[in-house]
Amino acid sequence: MDKSNLFAILNEWNFWEKPVPEFFPREEYQSKINTYLKSGEIIILKGIRRSGKSTLLINHIRHLISNAVDKNEILFVNFEDPRFSNELNSDLLEQIFEVYKEYINNETKPHIFLDEVQNVSRWEKWVLAGYELNRAHLYITGSSSKLLSKEFGTALSGRHLAIDVFPLSFDEYLLFRDIKKPDKKTMAIQRITYKKAFNEYIKSGGFPKINFLPDDLIKPEIIMYYETIILKDIVARHRLKNYDNVKKVALYLLSNIGKPLNLNKVRTSIQLSYDLADKYFEYLKDTFLLMEVNQFDYSLKKQFANRRKVYCIDNGILSNTSFRISEDYGRYLENLVFIEFMRREYEIYFYKGKKECDFVIKEGVNISMAIQVCRTLIDDKTKKRELDGLIEAITTFGLKEGMILTEDEEEILELENYKIYVQPVWKWLLEK
């Protein structure tokens, strides 16, 4: 690419001659980036498209400038820019760096931000060289879960620190809506306010931009995100010919959230080969759209052979692509609890013996928590099923207590010398 054209593109994206926009702060992530910077390692932000990775980078640029880093010491490159589309390889990275040095800064060690870098072939080679030669502070974002595995290989092993970026948590959602996170007093007094916000959150999800849109534009925006993920991150990236089949696999799995995964059923319902159904499922996981949970077993061999369940990264995608929230509110709650466990970096499984427990959490070598999720315990049959599965898990793993998360019930039950804490999901989300 011609130098002057390349510089014109870079100048549009950077803040050398214009103010840095201010986005809503996500303090937990910003703090982690600031801490990781001190290590000198490559900082990698990975997560589903539109979860806020790019805005985190721009907020960090504001932070750097406010701490006396000169604007000219910062280079931001967005590889989603279509003007780069025919030249996305490591040679382009080197050319960008050389143009930046020639036009802007050839004196000091810069901060280089490479946004959506998975689009660039052999990018890890260039980044590794930059790290080894101490050419820059390097920040990378990507919308691929394999950013640190297959594409990386072992190239950057031990040279990076990774941050998983999720859509907004419920307490972040409240801040975006200008609702203060409650203490015990305000939670009791303003219970209706928090429940109303939760009912909106569980339907619209946590993609940051959604919070600034009028209600009638939320669904089209989320549908656009979903279709872009399918088209750009799967079909285009893997050079697939059949968009419809990928979309059918995605819709089938999204419509069976929290249920045991059966790829044979996927295969027969869509008339695909088993290998193709499995490949599409792997692609969907790679985009962070879907995640899976294994049935727990102390034997790794049995664990990998056991059943799996599938969950979605955001409830807004569920409510706008697969089934209505009124059809199965309990599954929405369960999916939301799963996302929160992932956000808290828990090691998650489900339990299946004679009965079943939705989630068990492993810490070290032991299971430390057992949790059921359901809409309500008012129905005696539902209550017995949830308690039986929970008590069996508690007994199996030698625990003293368990938890049932519901839509709005709260009590402490004592059964068979075990304590069972029943709590609303919305309240549990705010009490971490």
C-alpha cells in the first residue's frame, strides 16, 4: 500500500490531532489493564464481537495521555477497516510500523494497539518480534477464543497476559442506566427499581451499545450483531459456502440452551454429516457466541466422554434469535448464572447421578459449591426435583450447604442437616 494512503488511514483512526473520545468506564477491566501494563508483557483482550474491547483500548489511551504519555507515542490500528482487506498479513504490520515511525514518532518506545488482529495472517510472528526486540508496548484484541491457542501455537507462550471481556454484568448495566449499585439499605428500600432493571437486563442482555438505543432499535441491533458473527467470524473467515447451514446449527443450539448437547440430533434435524455439525459447533464456540459445560467426573477420560451442555454468552441474543422469554424464563435465569460464573472465572461443571444439579464449582481438586437455578419453588413437584438434585450433589461432594437461585424467592431451608440458601438471581448478582 502506498505510504501516503496508509498514513491517511492511520491518521483517521488515531488521536494525534484530535481529542480522544470518552466512553463509559468499566473499572474492573481498566484496573486490570493498568496492572498488566507494569509487567511489560503483551496485553490481550479477547471476547465476543461488540462486547466493548475497542472502547476499553480507547479508554486506556485516555488514561495514558492523562498520565503524561504524549499522543504521538500511541498508535491505534483497527483491522476491521475495509481498506486493509486485501493486505491483511504481517508485511502490512511492518509497513504500518515503518510509516508511523516516519511520519509520527521515531524517538520513543510507543504504545501500539492492534484491534481485531485475528484478521491478519501471521500476526503473531510480527508481535513476537516486536516483544523480543522491545519495540513497543503491545495491546491486542480479538474475537476468537483460539487467539491464544491454535493461531498462537507456542509463539507467545509466557509472553502475554490475557483478559476475557464479557458483555456488561448486571452491576455494570445498572451504572450504564445511572442506577447506583445498592447497599443493603437501598436494596431493601428500592427493591422494585432493581427488579425492574433486572427484568430489562435479562431480556436485552449486556452489549454496551444496546443501553443507549431506544427500545424499538434494540432487536435489530442485536440481530445485526448475531448475523455479523455468523458471516464475518465464521463463514468468511473459514471460507464456507453454506451460510444457511451454519445459521441453522446456531439456531438449534441457541434454542436448546441448558440442555444436554446431542450433535446427532443437530445432524439429523438439519441433515448434515456429524463431522460438519461438530465443525460448525466448534466455529460457534470460537466466536464466543456459545460455550459448553462438561458433566463432572474425577476421571478426565470419563469427563470428556460424558454429556455436555451449551450456554450462550448473552441473553439478548437468546431473546432475539431463538425463543421468547415467556416460553422458559428459568432457562434465561440459568444462562445468566452461567455467564456470571464465567465472568468470575470459576471452573464450572454440572452434576449427573441419579438426579441432576445445574452447576457445581471446582476449586483446586475439590467441588466447593453446588447450585440449582429455577424460576420458582412454589410448585411442589419442581421444589422436590430441585432439592433432590441439590442434596444428592451436596452429599456426593461432602458439602454442608447448597444454593437455589430463583426469580424472586428468598429463604433458608434446613434439610437432612444441610443448609439450602434460596435467593433471587438479581440479588445474588449484586452481592459479589
